[in-house]
Amino acid sequence: MSGDHHEPHEPHPHQSDLEDSPASESELLAQALEELLIEQGIIGAADMRRALEVADARSPANGARLVARCWVDPAFERRVLASVNDAAREIGLDLGPVEVRAVKGTERVHNVIVCTLCSCYPVALLGASPDWYKSREYRSRVVREPRAVLEEFGTTLPADVELRVHDSSADLRYLVIPRRPPGTDGMSEEALAALVTRDCMIGTALPAAPVDG
């Protein structure tokens, strides 16, 4: 999908800082359920700790590792484009049963992902989804006017670059493999991974070469 239609609109809502907010009703219910399950012996505290460790291990660093490997290893990139799930196992990542499909950015094509129905998202590669990704405004507007939305994130694309919007679903998630930024020749795979942010892999940002201090 693509769109260049610009109508007056409210600024795109950025992710709010929720760290110091009071616990929500759903969070309190989750805590109460956890305590009840442990008390009834249905699960143990060790099981809960292991589950939390697995959840904590899901972060954008996983996706960044995969992208950086694609940048330095064309054969691995081809395997990623054929099957993200299979290629991810090569670097020790288990993405589970849901298919993840990679879309590659080039000089002429820029990709951005959304889930118009809810908030389907490759959590194993990108960690928890940001609040703005789940917002009704993003889910509707990025389909209708993607260039305007990206500009609100500070990402302005040349007019001759095709903008493709990929709609995720319960059965299929997308991961953007952004174009490797110029000026990164000779950088290590680890250093390249540090350039890849969560938003780059959603498509609302572009990776940039480090600025010499």
C-alpha cells in the first residue's frame, strides 16, 4: 500500500512513560492470579521465574542481531528472506509457531509494518510492542497516509521511494530488514547491531551511521 494524501491531523501520539504509573486493574488482577496459581500448587515459583526470564529475553536486540547478520552475510540474508523462523534458529532464536516474514528495504523501496485489526507483532524479535503501535490512530492512519505518519516520527523519504505497508495478522508477522546505512563499511557485526533500533525494524525509523565525535 502507499499513500501521499496529507490532511490536517493531530500529532502522532508517541509512547508514554508508564514506569511510575499506578498499577492498572489488569496488572493487579494478573498479580492476584499469579499468587493464586502458586498457592494452589498449579504452578511453582520457579516456573514463574523461568517464564519471566523467557519474557525478559525478548528484546529488540534479538532482531538487531538478525539484521546485522543479514548485512554482513548475503547467504544468511537469503535464508532470512526465505524463512525468518528457520534462519533465526541459526543464531539461537526460537520464534515459536507463528510465521515471521522479512521485508527488505532498498534504495527504491521502504517498508513499514502495522496490524490494522489489533496489535500482532514479532515479540520474540522486537520485545514488547510500543503503545503507539497498538493505538487506533497509528493502525488506521499509517495505511491511509503512511508518509505523513513517518514524517511525524522524523522519517522523511524521497518522493521517488516506494512506500509499502505490510499488515500483520494472527498467523503472520513481519520484520523490516532496513537498508544498511552508508558509511558503515568495516564495522563489526556487533557494532552494526547497535545501529538497529526497534523502530527501524518496524519501519518508522532509519538506521544511521555513527557520527564521529
